[in-house]
Amino acid sequence: MRVRRTIDAGIWTVANRLLQIGIVAGLVAGLRRRDPSVIVNGVLSLTFASLPQYFERRYDVHFRPWQRGWISTAALVHTLGMLGPYDRVWWWDHLAHTLSGVVVADVMYRSDDEAESRFSGRSRPTFITIITLGFGFVWEVLEYVVHAFGDRVGFEPLLVHYGRLDAAGDLVFDLLGAALVVRFGRERLSNIIDPDAENG
């Protein structure tokens, strides 16, 4: 069993590296196109994918290799989307928001119990849902503001806003990601704050 976990951890570690290489490739494509939106989003995605290593060094946390891979997958999907799929593939934005919703809810699921108590005794699933929805709403507002500012000053927007209906749909898929964590998170995420947890 330990050998299998070690093999699985190795596979996920390699996969995570490949996913991050994919993000770098997307960033390079943006540089070759001289597309500021792809470049900025590529840098942000690469930073996002590197957060597990940062948190492990700074705080008493441990991420399994598959958890790192999931975060890198969400970042890669967003980076690739900026190269065209967001406009050409109808379901790409839905996939990106579902993956992002899972990542946000993942972090909230394993957050300090004290943070949950600030919500007047609401259950952990409610806490996860509220925070994930909040992050999604802030992102949609940011998209709108950045897009409107770009239009006003005559620059290509770094983020694209497709209207209120699309924003509402994005929030639905953010909540779908949260629902997946609420339904399956207890067993799969139980180690994220345990520095001595086994990999795999």
C-alpha cells in the first residue's frame, strides 16, 4: 500500500510539473503574440500554481501531490482560455469556474474553525458556500471594472467581461465547485493542515 501511494505521489508530482510547464508555454505564447492580457494572466496563473509551495514553507500545512496538481490544473485552464478557448469553446468558462470554485472551497474547508465561528454558528457547508460565492462575486466585479477601465482609456482589457447573464452563470459554476467540495471534501481534504500527513 505504501509503495502504491509513493508511486501515485510520484505520478502526481510529475503531472504537476508538466501542468506548470504548460502555464509557462501559455505565457510564452502571450509574449510572442505581444498580448498583454495573456501575459498578465499567465504570470498570475503561474503565481497561483506556486501557492502550495509558499504556504508549506511559511505555515504548518501540507498539500498532497494531487492537491497541488488540481490547483495547477485550474491555473492552466485559465491561461489556455486567454489564448482563445474562452471565446471559441462554449463550456471552457464553465470548466474554469468550476475548477476555481473547487480550489477556493478547498481552502475554506480546511480553514481555521475560528473563522467559521464568525458566521454566527452557521454550518461548515454554509460557510464554504458563502465564501466561495463571495470570491466569485469579487472576481466578476473585478472583471467588469478592469474591462470598463480598458475601454475608457483605449487599451485592450486584461480581463474580459461578457455581461450580467454570463456573470450569473459563472457564479453558478463557482457554487458547483463548492458543492463538490462539500459533498466529497471530508475524506479527500482531511490532511491539508496536517504536516505529517502521508503523500498520495
